[in-house]
Amino acid sequence: MLHESKKILSGKEVAEEVLDSLERRITTLRGEGVQPGLAVIIVGSDPASQVYVGSKAKAAQRCGFLSRKYELPEEITQRQLVEVIATLNQDEAIHGILVQLPLPSHIDSDVVIQAIAPAKDVDGFHFTNIGKLSAGHTADALLPCTPLGCMRLIEEVHGADLSGLCAVVVGRSNIVGKPMASLLLAANATVTVAHSRTPDLAKICAQADILVAAVGKPQLIMADCVKQGATVIDVGINRIANPAAGVGATRLVGDVDFESVNAVAGALTPVPGGVGPMTIAMLMHNTVRAAEAHHARARYPRSSPSMILPHV
Ligand code: GUN
């Protein structure tokens, strides 16, 4: 371990480090007349999505980006939404486009995500970016923000090379589980993906040196799922009843039972204040990368993207 004493992995603190380290690159871009531009699209009025989108727009403003928020009505058609994206694809001032998920059920989110130009896909959800990640071409892909943030927290404990370490990802979503497994594999970990149909989940999880929980089930991961000294990354954000604080009160918990797991884990992310702030910091990171790449393409139109995109 790099930091023997670090037990609670504060995403808040590490996210600040990520944002600080972006400052120099943003200043360089500004010196060259480029202001990174991020467009965030939200459809409908889901309260949780509103909060997430608000945090993303606020972080973009803090970074000095051009930050545009598109609040579109629940009834918008898929065609109209794709047209908004097509316009943003052509907009020279916008380097990153993010469509907050989930979308209303009458809209096919795959169609919408694939309408985003891969070079502006700061969520890393376009098939082009997923394909590059799966093929190990991480240097010229835009990578999904939450898994990227998890990797940065894991790096705090284990460094960038995870050779010899066993990682278990619980959850197989396209947003977190699958790209997380690809990133861990790219970092040389031995990776297992467990999910809702995995028998004896506790036994599989207990083999992990690095355990990433991304299932959306409150406090699913108990101490019996965790090896002594393991690094545990909790991606879940679940709102549950909190009767101790009064009738109707709620609180946020992760997919990990913090109290019991804290007694066995070597390092553990809290909820809130763990992975959440890292996702936002990595969105800023991706927007800067997209702006840098766009600017480099404008200056050297014949360069291949892999020559101009810096490493993560
Ligand atoms: N909804 C939940 N997580 C995410 C995310 O990382 N990106 C987008 N666009 N929507 C989400």
C-alpha cells in the first residue's frame, strides 16, 4: 500500500486534487483562445437527476468552462432530442455533451447516446469509446466518469499497476460495472464480475483485494463479503428511510454496509463524499481532454487522435 494509514478514502479531497491539477491545462487552453464548453441535457423533472445535473453544471462554472444546461420537457420526442444533440455536435463552442440518464421510457437511450459525436461524448458511453476501452485503447478514448473516478481512488491505495491483485466488481451495468472491469483489467488486475445471478456472492467477494460495489442495493455488501484489509469502493447512492431522525426522514447509504465493513476493510469510500465527487471531477477532466483534442485537431488536422490526446 502507498498510504498505510489512509482508511477512509475521501472522494471529496481527491476530487479537489483532480480539479486543481486541471487548472494549469485550462489556463493553457485559455491562453490559446479556447474555453472548454460543456452542454448538459436533462429531460423531465426527476429530483435526483436535477441534483446531479446541478452539481455538474456548478463544477463546470467553477472550472471556468462555458456551461450550458438544457432542461427539456418530459414529453419531448426522441427525434427532437436527437436534433438538439445534432445541433450541439456542430457547435464549435461545445466540446462535451452529456445527456443525464435515465431518460423517459418513450425514448431509447441507446439511440440518443449514439447520436452524440464520439469526440464530444464526455460520459464515455458511445460505442466508439466503449470499443476503444474494451480493446485497451484507453489513451485515445473518452472513458466513463464514475469508473475513472473509482480507479483514481484505487490508485491512492495501490498505485496505478494492480498486477497480482484480485478485483471483484459487483454489478454489470454499461455505466459502471462493465467499464470498471475493463479499466481494472487494463491496470493488470485479475478481474471477476459478479451480478444478481451470481451464486454465493459473499464467497466471490471475499476473495477480492479490491471490491467495487455498483448494484444499487442498499447495504448489500456486509462484512462477511470482505477480505481483511481489502480496498472497498462503494458506487451505490441509495435513499432509505431514517426513522431515528423522525417520521418521513431519509438518509443516503451506499451498496456497502459502512459500519460492519469498516471493521474489516483496509480502505473504504464513504457515501456521500466518496465516489460521487470523483464522478463530477472526472467529467471536468474529460471535458478538458475533449477541448484539448478538438483544439489540436483544429491546429493539426492530419494528426491521428492517439497522437494528440494526453493520457488519463
Ligand atoms: N445517471 C447516473 N449516472 C450517470 C452518469 O454517469 N452519466 C449520465 N449521463 N447519467 C447518469
